[in-house]
Amino acid sequence: DLYVEEPRIEVKPYHGLAMDFAKAEGAQFIVKGVRNASDFEYEQWQADFNRKLGGIETILLYTEPELASISSSALRELEHFGVDINPFLPKRK
């Protein structure tokens, strides 16, 4: 909801490789978030393939340190067991 009024940002579902979707959309970049060193190493590996095979550059954004331990998988599991996950989600306007 933070960027719902921003016309330059779109959220679209896709299946298959991110680089293929990016190319089909005419994108030059893929933007991804990383939380820690292991995220970085994995995303760096993917970025190399995206560049070599698809000609798509990847931009990595680092999270705030206090959010580094939060993952969507962990939040889904907590929610499944009835835990309020709102403190870990962005504030809605």
C-alpha cells in the first residue's frame, strides 16, 4: 500500500525465470532485497546468471539491521499459529 499511488511501480505475478519475465516486460533491472550475508551470496549467484544469460542487471537493497531476522516464511508460520505479525509488517497509511 505504500506505493499504491506511484504510477511507475507495478506488481505483476509471473511463472518461470525472473530474467525472462523482466525481458518480456522490457525491464533492464531486477530489484531485490537482502537481509544478510547468505542472502547476498545467493542473490549474487542469481544476479550473475541474470546478467550472463539474460542481459538483466540486478540491484540489491539491504534491509535495516533490526529487520534482518524477519523472513516471509517465518511470518507465515507465526501467523499460521495465531501470532499477531503486524509489528513486523510495514505501517499502512
